[in-house]
Amino acid sequence: MPPVLGECPVGLSHTPWRGPLQFPGCPPLLPPPPVLSGSGEPQEEEWELIARLATACSGVLEAIARGGHQLREPPSIGVQQSLSPVVPEDESRSLSEKVAQLEAALKRLQEGLQEGHEVQQRLQAELRGLRRSTRRLQQGQEDANARLSRVTRLLHPPGDPPSPLTPPNSPRGGPPDLSGDPLTSPNTP
């Protein structure tokens, strides 16, 4: 005979089921609603509730068969309840420690990002200074080349390029006359 609504679903007691039923390792089971929709045909929600209750009952039977040992997976009957999640103190402490570690890591990353931004700005300022110096040096080099070119044109007319072997006081076109030079003449007393 199937259990009657309001009685213990496992047949452990012959007294009516009055309130939550608790087995070791199981969450408290709430009794099903006393009246279904009453429309004759069970609604989809009612079928889901019945299926969840059947799952819960089979879990309870499994726990009893093991001698009250904790279930592998606690049954879920899915009755809408406003239960706050139960978090052990050690787990909540470790969670708060993890949150603190993550906050510290985030702060370090933000500080590193700020330092990186400051370093980038300093490097950009230094780069701008180096570019200005490079422009000044290039302009100085161009000015020096222009002056050297003017001096070269003044000393040597454009049609007569100077020879590197011809000294300024020697006749043009030939090697210098070193016969009167005391350092280069072999017969010097």
C-alpha cells in the first residue's frame, strides 16, 4: 500500500506526519502541500513537485538502508524556501582571506599601472627632448657644412678644384717642389 499523504513516507512510524522530518545527513523534508490545484488534472508544477518528493523519498530510503550513514548527495525536494546558504565558519574565513588577497593584488596592479603610466610619461618627455636635440644637431651640422662650403668656394674658385697634394704656394698641376726643403733633401750638411 502506498504511503498516505501526511504519514511518514518510509513507514517508520504509524503516527501522522506532523512537520519537518529529519534524517541524518538529509536536509529537513517539508510535507507536501495538503491540497493540489483541485482542477482534476495535475498541473505541470504539481508533477514536478511529486517527482522531487519521490526523489527525496528514495534518498531517505537509501540512507535508512545504509544504517543512517550520510547520503552521497542530499535530496532536493525543490519546495520554495527562503533559506540562507549555510557556509561553515572556516570556509567563510578562507573566502574573506581570498577576497582580501584579491583586493591586495588588485591594489598592487593598480599601483604598478600608475607607476608604468608615470614612467611612460617621463620617457615620452625624454624622447621629445632627444628629438629637439637631434634637430638642433642636424641644423648645426647643416650650418657647418654650409660655412665649410662657403670657405672652400672663397679659397678655390669653382672652375679650379683644389688637389690634396698641391700646397697653396706650389705651382698648380704638379707635385710640390721639395728640393729646397732641408728636411727632405738628401744632401743636407
